[in-house]
Amino acid sequence: MPENDYEILIVDNKSTDNSIDIVNEMKKKFTNLRLIQNEKNLGRIQNWNISIEKAQGKYLIFLFANDLINEKNNIHELIQNL
């Protein structure tokens, strides 16, 4: 699936680890990746609301810190089934 057919949106809720560095490195590989950084930790629900507000697509798939998409539950298969 072409990258311009979907968006990867990461909303950082003022993380204190090296998440931003990792995402900035990933942006070199994924041109469809957008990063939004909150100025302060807004809490889970408000952060989700920002994600919904800023997303540009028709459908959303939320992935959280401990979520993983691997080859058995490939994101491309999920998107194609919409």
C-alpha cells in the first residue's frame, strides 16, 4: 500500500524518555509520519482527543505504548479490510 494512502500520526504526551528521538529517526524512513508534541502532559483522554482532532483520515487505529503490530496482524491487512 502506498504511503500516501495512509497517515501515521504520533502524538507525544510530553514523554520523558527518548521517544522523540526515535520518532524523528523513523520520519526519515516514513514520509507519511507526523509528530505532534504536547507542551505538557495532558492526561490520556485529552491526548486521545488531540489525536482524533489532528488525524486527517476517515478511520483511526489507536496504538498505545505496549501495542505491537507484527506480520501476523499486519497494519496493511487491517487497512485493506476497511
